[in-house]
Amino acid sequence: MLPARYRMTRSAEFSATVSRGVRCAQPDLVVHLACDVEDVTGPRIGLVVAKSVGNAVVRHRVSRRLRHVAYAVIDDLTPEHRLVIRALPGAADASSSRLGEQLDRAVSRAKPRAGACR
């Protein structure tokens, strides 16, 4: 489970990360990674699971899986990093291990392009 201190809660954080961050696409998800040097409270992670993924039951299942695999990525991020994970419709049928592999691949590809945070 993703601890509360690592979760994005404000709409402004989501918008800033998506608009200023580096985008990296995978078959079942899209990752937006940005640095926020003003706020160094720890890496923040947000999830976007739209209705195109499925009904409420499917969306909640995908959200739980993404929160679980996002916890493993926290150690790879610096306190300035902001990460938004957007689930694509294929995420509904993807296993947790597949989502984890795609998230790891996307973050490792996006980090060098996002630049140094410090």
C-alpha cells in the first residue's frame, strides 16, 4: 500500500506534473515525471484511472494494483520527484507483475530526461 505522505491529493499537483513533466508511454500505462524543487517533502505519486479502463469495480482493482507496484518505485525517486501514473484501458487485464515491469521501465526511461532535481 502507498503511504499517505507519498500520495498526490491536490488537483494543482496533478496538473503541474502532467503539463511540465516528462511523458513516457508503455502498453498499459503512461507515466509523467517532474521535479518540484520548491516542495521537497518526499516523492509524491498520483494515479489517474479513467472510465475508459472499465466500470468502478475494475477501476478500483487497477488502482489497488498500481498503488502496490508504485510503492516499489519510491526508493528510485528523490524527494523532489512528482510522478503521475495514468492507466490505459489495457491495464484492466494486466497482471500486477506486468504493471510493475512497465512502471519500472517507464520510470527508468523518464528519469534521465526529467533532468537533475537538485
